[in-house]
Amino acid sequence: MLRRYSYGFVICCLLVMTSYFVNRSNQAADPPADDANSKPSAPAVPPAPSVEADPFAVPEGTDEKALHLFLTRVTQLPIEESTQEGVIQHFDRLDDAISQILSREISDDLYTNVAELRFQIIGILDQLESKSAVTRKQAYLKQLTESTRPAAKVLLKQAKMQTRLENLDQEDPAAQQAFIDEVAESLKTLSLETHSEELQLALDVAMNIGTVLERSHSALAVPAYKKFAAALAGRNEEPLNRAVEDINGVIFRLELPGKEMELQGTTLAGKPFDVKELRGKVVLVDFWGVWCKACVQEVPQLQALYEFYHEKGLEVVGIDTEDERDVVTKFVVERHIPWTILYEEPKEDGAQNTLAAQYAVKIFPTMMLLDQTGKVVTVQIGGLHGKDAGTSIEKELEKLLGPMPKITAPPAEEIIEVIKPGTTK
């Protein structure tokens, strides 16, 4: 049976790192000045020294409930020192704790989850330019090579695949096509019963290949997705049908430019909405959420664009995803958002927002620009600050409505792919 593409430990870990980058520019407030009229207070009596428990201390033994609770807690620990060195020290200690757990006689299922988590932590240390990252990775790969665990072989293959993915956008089209063909063959031939982990890896890699090619505006993106979908569809196995649907959704989105966009919903105020009512206007559709730090950080620039271009014919339609109604309502009021917000209550079963699912949007923010005839001009992953090779929204807006004003805005947060728990990628 395929795993769910939802690693609770990894997500918590990444959120901790994200909170650091969000808060690193927020300096501590200056201490309040002494009140000239206040009376001097008696010297404070120092508290008795106490010994605090080490939050990174791994519980003894192999009780998996205790280890699971420890992992859940330790991956959510706040970073005490918000400096480069402090963050590196935090993840060094976290990696040491994870390494201890991997050395114990735990079940294969727990081992797989924790081993994947360690790859993520080492990756974070590498991004932080930690001097220990390379040494830790080399030692870890050596341990996996020597391990008899069933998951070790898959993890080693995963490491090699990750390296290839990191360099994919630098490869020539022939090398990219060779990688696509290799992964498609794995999707076609790996047994669901005897090689489920390797099949899951191939599926994850396939989706990541597509994302890399899509962000770089490669002509291979759509053919790659179609090849992956065909490889899976030919198997006609129920657990893989959802993956085929997801891939076909991405293909649908990628082929939107030049086609009219169908968009109906209900506004935050409870009124029906149809984008056809905005024919004659240039429409910027923004898939976003208050929970998404990158989305929130783009709001000032989006407001400036709206104010400049609105009289020239620009309308913005925000599609909120996964927020509670009171949260998004408060945000809209406090930030003075003037454009239409489409809203749908979060689904009890955790399913994705209907409109986001319709257009296979899993990366936030994602924006789609429609011309005056209602046809999609461009789709931008990551919104105005997207990681694509060039910001197509800005270029196309200038073509449609004239030169864009120079707007100073802080760089957006690292965009993250949001996979809701219980769904496949």
C-alpha cells in the first residue's frame, strides 16, 4: 500500500525553520527607560538554581509511543536564539537526537519516517550553510549503505534522486528527457505489492520533476506530466488512480493559457460570483490564504498594483483556501483589502478547496492573469515573487495595461508546497 504523502514530523520541522526566517528581522524591543520618579527598589533575591531538563534528551528504550510523543514535541520546539549560529545549533541538536533513535531497534515503519526526517534536517543544515552538514550527510549515507533495513535502499535511491532534482534545471533538454523516461519506466513497472516504497519514491520524484520544469517554463513540463500519467493509467490500479487525477489536473492548469477560465463561487459576503461578469476587465486571480506567510507578505505590493491599475481596468479576485471565516474576515478588514474574496468553508474531511482542486493548485500563492476577453494569459506559481524564471504576471500586466510602477517590497517567504494531511501528492 502506498504511503500518504504527509510527513507530520517533517512539516513541523520546516515550519520551525520558516518561523525563524520570518522573525529574524524583528529585533528585540529596547528595554523601557527608567522612571525618574520611581523609588529605587530593593535588590532582587536571586532564585535558587534549578536544573532544567534537556528538551533534546531522547527517552530511554524503544517504546514507540514515547518516541513518537518525543518526536512530535521536539520538532515543534521554538528556536531559543534567532541568529544563524543559534538556528544551526538547534538543528544540530535535533539531528543528534534523531540519530540516536535511528540507532535503536525500532520498527521498520517508525524507522522509515524518522530516517526521512533526518534527510530533511540535514537538508536544512545545508541550506543554513552549516559546516557540519556535509560531514553529517556523508556519515548518514554510509550508515544507510551498511544498514540491512528495507527502507535504507529506498532512502539511498531517494538521496541520489534528490541530487538529480536539485540540478535538473541546469541540465540540457536531452538529460532532462532521460530522467523523465527513467522515472516513467519506474512508474510503469514497479510492483505495488512488493516495491510500494520505491513506487512511492518514483511518484514523488515525478511530481517534483514536473514542478521544476513548470517553474522554469520548460517545454518539457506538459509532455513529462502526460508521460507520467500514461504510465500510471496503464496499470489501472485503484491506489494509483488518485495520482493520475492529480497529474491530469496539473496538465489542465498548464494548458490554460489561451483558454477561457471558468470561475464561479461565493464571495466572503455571501454573494454569488461569476468571473464572466468582469469581461472587458483584466482580472488577476490569486489563490492564497492567511495561513500562507508568502501570500500575506505579498499583500502590500498587490494593494499598490490594484490602486495603480484599477482605474485602467484591473480587477483582483482572491480565492481564500483553508482559512476559518472569522480569520479571513478579520484580515480583510484590518488590511483594507478592496477586491473580491471568494470563500468556501474548510471541508470537515480535510479535502482541498473546490476551486484550488479544480485548477490543481497545491503551491501558494499561485496567480492567474486573464485578459479582457476572459482568456488566461499566464499562470504564475509563487505569485508576484514566484520562483519562476521571470515574473510573468508583471510582464503581462505591462503589456495589457501599460508600464508597471516601481514598488519596493520585501522579498517573499520561501514558497511551500502544501499537501493537506491524508492526501496524495
